[in-house]
Amino acid sequence: MVSKQISIGIGIPMIVVGAILAVFLASMQPDLSDTIQFIGSLIGILGVLIFIAGLFARKVSKVIS
């Protein structure tokens, strides 16, 4: 359950913010366009990685000692 919360709560918002930065904000600032696109793409890629990692994470049972 926690892995799905990580995917939905962190991964998807990072993808959305990265896309907004790369597409909309970069077009508003022509002198910093390359830097903003790079940062937006980096945030989006990290969001995709976190989303995928959250999908494949599994619950680990506690070891009783």
C-alpha cells in the first residue's frame, strides 16, 4: 500500500511539475531556456523513476527474533 502512495503522491506530481517547467516556464524565459528545460526534464525523469520504483516495491515481512 505504501508503494502505491509513493507512486501517486510523489512520482506523478514530479512528472507534472517537470513538464510544466520544461514546456511553459522555458518559453517565458528565453535567456534561461536551456537551463530550465534541463531542470524540468531532470525532475520529470526522476518522477518517472520514483513512479516505477513505487509500482515494483513490495511489502517486506518482519523478522521475529
